[in-house]
Amino acid sequence: MKYKCKIIKRDAQSVLAVRTTSSAQNLPVALGKNYGAIMQYLGQLNEQTSGPPFVAYYNMDMQNLDIDIGIPVAKKIADKDEIKASEIPAGKYASCLYIGPYSGMAPTYELLAKFVEDKGYESTGIAYELYLDDPSVVPPEKLQTQILFPLK
């Protein structure tokens, strides 16, 4: 499948997120636990999400990923325990929409990195995955994930 990469501008997005570490193998458990905790907190506050859940990757060490697991919200919300108010910063991003199972994303990362280099930009080293579909409802081959690299 052909993927179209592009440069986009994003406004700052308020989020609630949990900073943690996980192996790639244990990532589904970490995501389920932390998305559940954030959604429970939002429910207690009678607040809604304002965008798709995401993971921010601060490294790509598959044995010890340094990540933020988060959900966008409409306004800044107070911290609660390990759940922290944060934001996805405004700025230019390289973006590519991946369609397929999460396990097959690596070539799209390579494509996006080459696109950034070819366009003369430099990535900050952080990668965001925005999960546009619910994997409990959508079959793996149809899952849509927006991959974003913030640019310097």
C-alpha cells in the first residue's frame, strides 16, 4: 500500500497522560491499564475526550520504551496521581497515515523518516502514534494510525 506523507501544522492540544516505560511486548497491557485509568478519571470529572488516544515515544528501545500514554481533552485538567496534564505542542509535524495491524508499522516509520530527510527537515526524536480506530471493533488490517514526527 502507498502511504502519503506530508508536512502539517498543529495547534497545541491539551492532554491527560501517564509517563511510563514498557517493553514493546507488554505495551498492550500498559495501554489498556493507563487508558482505562484516564477514562475513569475523566468520567469522575464528567469530562469528555477531544481526540483519539495516542502514545508519544521518546525512544525506540523495544525492551524499555519511554512513553506517554494519553488522551486529548478540551481544556487543562488537574493532575491525579500518575495522570498528568500535558500537551502535544503546537508546531510543524511530518505526518503519515498507516492502515493495517500495529505490528506492521515499522516500514511506515522508515518512509516518514526518509520523507523528513528528503524535505530538509529535522525531527525532534519524538514520535506520536494517534490511534484513529478502536482495535476491539475494527479488524487489524483496517486499523488507521496517524504517525507524527514533530519537527525542529
